[in-house]
Amino acid sequence: MTIRCIAFDLDDTLWACKPVIEHAEQRFYIWLSIHYPRITERYSPEQLLKKRINYMQQYPELHYNLTQLRQHWLAELAVEHDYPLALVEQGFEVFWLARNEVTFFEGALAVLEALSARFLLGVISNGNASVHHIGVGHLFQFVHSAAQAGVAKPHPAIFHQALQQVNIAPHQAVYVGDDPVKDIQGAASAGLRTVWFNPEGHVWPGGQKPDAVIDNLAQLESVITKL
């Protein structure tokens, strides 16, 4: 069957996520220390991070919408320290802008440019990074997030909704991602072909295997032509 569409995960597929989030949390903490110092006087960076994680774990029903979840936490933080709710919008923007300061994996942009000439490209992501803000939105025909879908990967609905935007049947699409469950098994359950991006050479953990495995995005076009 002919592949017409390639959809991508973002974090840890096109760029490394951990350093981006760590940098964003640091910038947010510094901003808090300047504008809302009662919070940072009470919590160290590590303590505040732990507080956020603990808060988010209480609301698994909102894990499909990380933006809303963080904003709710910021609102609680403001009330707890007797600050105005203006903290919510301001604080989220500080974090989000830094969260979108990404460094693409080597060669990733060249791969996307080349693929965009032959295939429809899309994004299906659980996170809140923005390819449009980052400056590569012109390479993608659709961008679909868990917040838009109302469900997060690996739920098949997020994949089906995304493909419907470009009139592509699941068997005509391939999904590229790093997470064996959320990305690979999720996309497979929705009827897409799958490519596991595995630069660290991890052993497949079990369950339905990907259709192909790559350790460098430069391998992607060659692999897709064989699916």
C-alpha cells in the first residue's frame, strides 16, 4: 500500500524533551522569584517542581490537557500565597515560551524539508509545544494535540481525528514516535503503520512491534518506501 502521509510525535522524536523542560522550569522559577517572591521564599526549585508533579497526579482526567493542568496549578499557587490570578496567564506564558525553545536533533529539519516535498506531514502530540511558534509550521499540513482531541495518545481517537483533517485513511499513514506504548502501539491500534524512533538502542519492551525501527531520522524516507 502507498503511504501518503507521515505524522510525527514531537518531544524526544524531533528534539530532546528533558533539557527543554528543565530550562523552561528554571526560567519560570527565576521569573517567580522576581515577580512573586513569596512563592520562591517558601519553595526551592526542587520543592516547587515536586509540588507541581504531586498536584498533576491528583487529576489524571486532565492529563490530556497539560496547558489547562498547569494553569490550574498556577491558580492554586496564586491563591495559596495571596497573589492575584494574573499570575496564571503571565506565569504560563513565561514557561510556554521557554518550552518552545527547542534544538532539533541533527538533520531533523533537512529530513522534514525533504519529506514535505513527497508526503503530507502532520503532528500528533500529547504536549503543548507549537511547531508554528517554533517556526516550522509551514512543513505540516495538520497539527493535532491531545488538548484539541479531548483524549491523549495512545487513544485511537486522537489519530483518527488528525487524519480526518486531511482526508487520509489510517492505512495510508505512518506514525513516527519514540514511545512504544503512546506512539507505536497507539498508532497501530488506530490502523496506522508505525516507525519507532529509537536512537538509544533500547530493547522493545513487548506488545505489538513497530513496522520499522530507526536510530536516525535520516533513515526515515528509505524505511517508509519499504512499508
